[in-house]
Amino acid sequence: MEQENIDETSSEKTSASAPSRSIWSGNITIGLVNVPVKLFSMIYDKGIAFHFLHKVDGQPLKYVKMCTKDDKIVPWNEVVRGYEVAKNDYITFDQKELDAAKPESDKRIRISKFVDYFSVDPVYFDRTYALLPDKSKDAYGLLLKALEKTNKAGAGRITLRTKEYPALLHTYKGALVLTTLRYAYDVVDPTDFEPLRKLETPQKAELDLAVKIVTDLSGEFDITEFKDTYMERVQELVKQKVKGEKIHIERPPEVEAKGLMVALRETLKQLEQK
């Protein structure tokens, strides 16, 4: 019963709980200015977590590292990192060699320029972290207010774990936050998809109806309006199973396929009736 209360509470919260431990510490560097900070996780993927079990006895399955040559389990002290230079041809590295290759951004968020936050296409956004002051609240507060007053964001880079990321230093709700970015070569240009190069121009009547629907459905964005309905349904199924109740599987009704103009007109009619 206690777990059920926890699930209900977590689903009603509009924000995640703040972590107590930082995952990175270093300095924001702008020229000769250093701002000591600690980096905290700010984004959580709160989905449903399932465990893989043995169907026969219901026991959890282990993840093991198996050698593909002799089909034997390899202990961690015999595991090394390898880079494939050709098919099934690897060169190996030890941890000291990899540590020596780490860039300066391993301990610094080096800001190279300040940009308009909205000039960065959201398609490049990766993950956002909270930055808290470490030892120097004055420097932190000064940078925070400077960015708020200028409406600018700092473009730079940071190394997290074993990867270096482009990053955007900006403000959010009275705090400095850091959003890691994807590299340009990590993002596909949609114009490379052939079907998009062959799109036909819509008919005026269709376009007018579509624009009217978009206009009638327009409003302010509120993230709290959205909930993970799959997670909520699974949580409800868990409660039913814990109570020993029978699960009734209901299939959603199939939606009748309609022509574009008919669908547009009926959608607009539904909106006008609300």
C-alpha cells in the first residue's frame, strides 16, 4: 500500500525532486574570469521500469559479458576498451591512456562567445543540467544577473564522463543552467529525405481549413497539461495485480479512415461546437 501512495504522489508532482549529489565540478571560464560551479542532474526519464525475469521460476536475469570466442563469462578485471580499426581487428586502450586524451573541458566550461538563446535551433538540444555556486556565490550571482539583463547565452563546451559536448550556458528560473548540444554531424538534414523533396503544394481550400483549425486550437503552452498516460495505465495495472484482480484488456476502437477534406471539415465542426 505504501508503494501505491508513492506512485500516486509522484504522478501528481509537476517537477522532479532535486538531487543531493553533483555529477561534475569545475569552473566556468570567460577569458580570465573563473566561476566555480557544481553540475547537478536536472532531467529525469520517469518511465516504467520492467525487469527481465526467467519465465520458469520468476527470478531476475543477470547481465553478463560473454567472450564471443570461447563462450565464457569474462570477469570485470579482464575487460579492456577496444576500438575497431577493421572488421574484427581491434586496438586496446587502458584507462590512463584515455585519461591523458581528455580535453581541457574535462574540468572547465570554457565559454567562447555569447549568443542569442533563441538563435540556437532546439533540434540541437541534448540534456539540461543545473549549475550551483561552488565556493564563490558572488561570481555566480554576477554572471547570472549579467545573462538575465542581456538575454544572452554562453556558447562553449564541457566534457561529461568520456564525451565532450558543445554546450549552452543560460538562465532558467533564477539559476544558471547548462544545456549540452548535439554536433551538427549528429543531426540529419530533413531535406536529405527524398519524399520531402517531392511534396506537392496543397489546394487553397484545404490550406484555408487547416489554417483555421490551427488558429482555433492556438493557446499558451503549459507543460503540466501533458502526462505519461502509458505510465499511469501500467501503474493502475500493477495495483490491480497486487490486489489479485483480473485484468480486462480493452482494445481502442478503430478510427474510420476519411478523406482529407472531410476530416478537415469535421474537425473544424467539432471545434466550433466546444
